Amino acid sequence: QGEDVDPTQVHKALQRIREKRLVKFIPWGPASIQVALARKSPYIETPHKVSGFMLANHTNMAELFDRLLSQYDRIRRRNAFLDNYRKEPMFAHNLDEFDSAREVVQNLVDEYRACERRDYVTFGINEQEEEEEEEA
């Protein structure tokens, strides 16, 4: 908070960002920016008057993982760079571990994409209900 930072200025700036739609916010959590101003961190001792911390989870990460998946798919299709892995006992008969890892990353991309939709709060519920019905 220091001597020159006014909390109302910070909140007004965030409001302008929302109003001008400079940032794409998740539809199910329109007030997705939280700000806390403090003179000093309650957790870390520091000689400075102002300290800061930011925790963010950005849905654009899906694009990076998507790109990674497409590159993996190209390599896997050509069976490129896999010879050294096949020499290992774990991969001697198949490459199921790679396919399983790919599925995990695809699920991550799917959830990031779902975060951008209004119905995210119910994401995965239908699949869970179907699994429970199959088990019964």
C-alpha cells in the first residue's frame, strides 16, 4: 500500500479494465480479479514498504497444451525418436504410457476450454452420472 498507492485507484483501474473488456473474463465468475493491499506481507519479513504477490490461472494455457499435443501426434504418427524408449523394458511391448499421458493432457485442455463457458460449474457432472449408472 505504500505512501503513494490509493486502494480506490486500484479498484477503479480494475473496473475500467472490466468495462472496456480489455481482458476476457470467465463468464461464470465476472469478478475474477481479487486485490488485497497491505503495507507488509504477514508471512514474509522484508525491509520494503510494499510487497506483492500474484496468483493466476490463465485459460490461455490450453493453447500451449494444444500445440504440444499436435506436435506429439506428429511425432507419434511417424514413430520418430521412439527407438531409445523401445529399448527400455517398460516400453518393449507397447507405448501405452505415452498414450495415457497424452490422454491426461487432452483432459487438461478440455477442462481449460470448459472454463471459458458459462456452464463450467457443471463441467463433468454428466460424465460422472453416466459412470455411476454404468457401475450400478
